[in-house]
Amino acid sequence: MLEKNGKKLKKNLTQSVPDSDSPEVDTGMGGMARAMLVTIPLAIFNIILILGPVAIIAGSIVILAVTSICVVLIGLTFFLMGIFQPFIPVISFFPVLISPAMHLAAVFAGIFLFSTGNLMAIGLYKLSRLLFKYSIEYIKLNYRIITKSEDAK
């Protein structure tokens, strides 16, 4: 039984790899030329119509990430200022905070800004993952277009 399976495996391996003398294998430059004829217009199309919007989207993601970090830091600053300024009156970022109601408003504003910044970061993370997934699918589509042109005879 082992010998029978070994012969079957050897037969399958030899069938799956065609000889270079067989008419199935294209050893000429036809397949390569077709691939180049498809690749050049595809590259020009990608550079002209795809690269601009992708650069704008990537720049927007970076800007939103920086904005999210700034909102979190401002919220943390407001929160700590509202809590610690009554105890350390020497350090005064905003001399407006005189009454306890203003300190309480600064604490709640800090909590709000901190939470808003974190929600922005979470949404940005999900958006980035989605855009990355679609970018990979677009690259795979380009690869399939090029390889199909190479396979066509």
C-alpha cells in the first residue's frame, strides 16, 4: 500500500511540472510582453488617479491622529487644573477659575474632552483598519490583472 501511494505521488508530481520541451510552456517573451503592456498603463492609472486621493486620505488620518492626541492632552490638563488649582494657587493657568463652580466646570470639561479624544482615537483606529483592508484588496486586484494578462495567450 505504501508503494502504491508512493507511485501515485510520483506520478502526480511529474504531471504537475511540465517539461520545457512541451508545447504547454511558453518560453518566449510573449507572456512577459503582455504583462508589461498591462503593467505600464495600470501604473500610470494608479499614479494619476489613485495616488492623489490616497495621499489625501493618509494625510487626513495623520492630522486626525494628532488632533485626537491634542484633545486628550487638553482634557487631561483641564481635569488636573480643576482638581489641583484650589490647592496650589501659585500655579494658575487661567486666573478666571476663582470660584469652586468654575473648578468643577473645568473638571467636567476635562472629562468631556478626554473622553472625546479617546472616542476619536477609537474611531480613527477602526477607519484606518478599514482603509488598510481595502488598500490590500486593491493591490491584490492589480496583481490579478497583471497575472491574468500574463496567463492569456
